[in-house]
Amino acid sequence: MKTLLLGLALLLLTGRAGAADGKALWVRDCVACHGMAGNGVGHDGQRLNPQVHQDLGSPQVQARLSDRMIHDAICGCTMMRPPGHRSTLSPAEVQALVSYTRSLKRAAAPQPLR
């Protein structure tokens, strides 16, 4: 019984660490261009191509992007490749960034009453 409880505790801690790792990676590797909220207001965000860059917190953008598309952008499989990430991020780190990018989704703005 103690072994089972210990195993469950480790599972819960591992899950929380994964989410924290995504945020830490975001701060380390992404925030300079994409900003903390993913809306491109980082200090280097002005250099992003506005035709390629998207507000990653936007519900519309989140609905349009699949996890695979986010993964491929992070890994450099698209024209949106962040500099230098292809060889520096492990598969687990890429997945943590995909998950964190999903967590940036804001609630849709309420529609006015007609």
C-alpha cells in the first residue's frame, strides 16, 4: 500500500514538474520574441514577420493550430522556426513547450447582445 501511495505521489509531482518545465522553457527560449502571454510583445517581437507571427493566446489561433503544427514550428519544420531550437530541445522539452503554448489560450471575448 505504501508503495502504491508513493508511486501515485511521484506521478502527481512529475505531472506538475512537466507543466513548470514548459513555462521555464518558454521564459528561457520564447518570451523574448513572443512575450509572456504569447502575443508578440517581447522586446524582440517587433522583428517577427507579422504575416507569420500569430497571437498564440488568441482563441481563434489556438483553434486553427494543431499540436503538430506547434511542434513543427518549435522544431524548425516550418518557415516559422525559432532560431537554434532544432538541435537544442529534447523531444520532452518540445512537448512541454507545446503544452505550455496551449495553456496561453485566453477566453473568447463575450459577444455583444443584439
